[in-house]
Amino acid sequence: MMGHHGMGFLFRLVDEVLEQNRANREQKPRELSEKERLEEELKIIYASGDIDEDAFDRMRIGIRTGKVTWQDLEQLKKEAAERKLAEIPEERDLKRARADIERQRGALLRAKEDSSALVTDLNNRLAGLKTEANELESKARETLKTDEAVARSYLEQRQDIEDRIIKIEQQLAALQRDLERVEELSSVLDEKEEELKILEARGRLAALRTRIQKPKEAG
């Protein structure tokens, strides 16, 4: 509820109340005027968090100029109670759920970025290994007629590379599945976010309906 005055304003207000209390103890007790009692009540309302600094300033000036009455302060408290009633536990739960969705969405985004970077790196390595394997196969074919032992060495090197290629392809497949899961989970989060929006809209409508249908108090 803090407005443009910030915490310093609240501290000054507390100091003001303490100073007034000290003065009251030191001086001969006297009965507070109507305006003073109104202002004391306004300070209590502000300290309870029912109004912000701007509203406090306006109401305080109104009290000192005779424009604010006890009925006005009662209306302030009534409106504050209605706002608190509108912010029922379900509303707080919705806010926490929204925050959880944002955290989960951020985690999914980081996971997607990390996995995508790994996919790019593995694809580059895979391309290099395939090129190397093709070159070794060509060398083996070229030397097969002249030096069978060298040709066999080239083929063994090629087989080692093929094993590495298979392993990388398996890693890529696993990463691709992870990316698909990330997309699925992102869709789930989108659905949950949509559900929250609907719940929030219904909650606001319910609060409005309660206020509109609430019977006027007698008198």
C-alpha cells in the first residue's frame, strides 16, 4: 500500500504519534477535539494498511478543513474490508500459481536452450566424424591393392569412428525426445495459465456480483 512517500513517511508518522503520546503524558490530560479524534482514527486506519499515503494525506487535510466526518472514516474501513474479502485465499492461491508457472516456464526455457545448444554441437561433431569416416574408407579402398595391412588399419579407424557416430546419434535422439517433452510441458503450462485466467475472471465477477446484490443497509 506504500505510495510516493515510502517507508520514511510511515516512520515519521510513528515518530509523530510517539511525540504526541509523550506530550500527552507530560502535560495535563485534556479531552481531544473532534478533529483530533478523527485524525487519530485515520492514523489507525493507515497503520492497518487499509489506505495508502496519498489517501491518508487527502483525508487528513479533509479532517482539518472540516470536510471529513466519522461516516467518511467508517466508509473507508468498510471499503477496505470489502477489498480484503475480495482477496480471498483463493485469490492468493491464484497469485502463487501464476508465480509458479512463470518459474516453471523459465526453467523450461533454460532447458530448451541448453538442449538446443547441445544438439547444434553434436550435429557439428557428427558431420565432422562422417566426413572423416568417408575419407578413411576412400583411403582403405585406394591402398587395398598395394598394402592390405594399411587398408585394414584405415578400416579399423573407420569402425571406431562409426561407433562414435552411433553413440552421438543416440545422444541426439535422446535430446530430441527431451525437446519434445519441453514443448509438451510448455503446452501444459499454457493450458494451466489459461485456466488461471478463467478462474481470475470468474472470481472478479463473483466479487462484483456480491457487491451488486448485497442489500443496502437500513438507515
